[in-house]
Amino acid sequence: MPDLTEIVRKAARAGARAALGEVKRGGGEEAGRGKGGDVSLRGDLAAEWAVVEELKRWLPSFKLVTEEAGELSFGQGGPVVVVDPLDGSRNYKRGIPFFSTAVAAAVGPTIDDVVAAAVYAPLLDLEFYAERGNGAFLNGRKLSVKPSEQPVVAVNATPKASFLPHSLALILSTEGFVVRMLGAASLELAFVASGGVDAYIDPWFAVRVVDLAASLLVVKEAGAFVKVEGRLGDPPLLSLDERMAVLAASAEELVAKLDRAMGKALGFGFSEARNFLMAR
């Protein structure tokens, strides 16, 4: 049987292939709402079904945490598998190729227990994957973060945070950062590992663990400096009810600069975000 890393890679690829297969059959059409509360597309449901079938093929038992079906158990015991079948659904619906399937496997109930992860963007042909203690990879190439002189920062501009991401982006731009808002959190964070961006900032306590569980292991294994907080637990719980704040960067001094910029733009830094945002 393949090891856990190979299994999550197989599952991510299966989900992405299924999403692509739905494009010509109206994969962007709405198909109700998932357990996570967001609108589900046909592509979401097809990708999730394919991921689960691939997992069932290799794992005798596991707990599933996924955006569409919610939390399910298959057999007794086994790993916790966290799935975002189609991250970047809006991009997918509009024909923008920046979307992915993300799968992470954990040996315990928190984000720190994730031991294997894969994020696959089929139209970009990019496969990020990682195994705890053995590094992170992109299409077979081992990754290690490398700071740049002109940092590029990805900001998660979720509508759930209202105007706040745009206020932050404005201040970052005036302070010399290049800002990107790309619409697929799993890929944006994973790009910190490969050098596509130098930092990812998502301090709104709105992002779910299904969105970032896989990419967090990728950036950690690539040597990024990471701050993560959860609404429900510290470390965040692998639960569909959990919401997180995340800051990841290629250099420790960049984390400090982003924290200062956040304070200037919003009136609170990353460490104060919990008190401000969770009181709203």
C-alpha cells in the first residue's frame, strides 16, 4: 500500500481531474450549499466524490473533514483527512486557471498533527506536497524559502472581512510591497514555499482549516516563518467549525514588517486581531 503522502497526492489529483471533467458539463453551475456554508458548484461535488473514492481505495478507515459533506467517519480510527475539493471556486467558475484540490492527513485532532499534504492545481500543472520531517516539494523539486529584495505579498481578500483586506493592501503598497489577491488561499499560501510570493497574510479569523491545512504543512516544511491562531483552539482544531488567522513569510524580519503595516492600516497587529475581529 502507498504511504500516507502518496495517498493524499493520489487523492488530490483524482479530485482535480474530476473538477476538470465537469467543466464541459456545467461544472460551474450552482448545486446547493455545502456543510461549510458556501455555495457548492457541480465541480466541487464531483471533486469531493473523487477524493473520497480514492481515499476509500487505500485507507481501511479514516475521519473526513471536507467543505461539502462536512465531517464523516469511514470505519473506526485511522487518520483525519482534511479536504478542500475545489479551492478557488470563483476562479473555476469564471474560467480562471488559479484553483486547486487540497488534501491533508493528520494523526491527531489539530493542525499541528498534519503529517502529509498535497495541493494540486491541474491547469497550472503544479503539485505541491509535503511530509512532516521530510520536506516540501513542487513537481518533485525540493523547496526552501528564499527572501527577495522586493517582497510580494498575497492578501486573502475574503468578502467575509469586508473592506479590511483592501485597507491593508493599500498600506502595504505605499510601503513598497507588491500586493496580490489571487482568489485561492491554498495556492496563495503554498506559493510562499516556492517563491511565487514572499508572504501570505490572512488575519481575519474567517478562513477554514479545509482551505489551508495542506498548504500550512508545505510552507512549514519549506522553512517559512508561520503564525497560526484558531477561534476554537490553539493550535487550531481540524473541525469544519474552526476559523483561523494565518501569517506566513519567507523571513522572520518580513513577519515583523507585515505586523507593523497591519497595525498602521487597521489599528491592530496580528497578535491583537483576535480581540478586535472576534468582538465584531
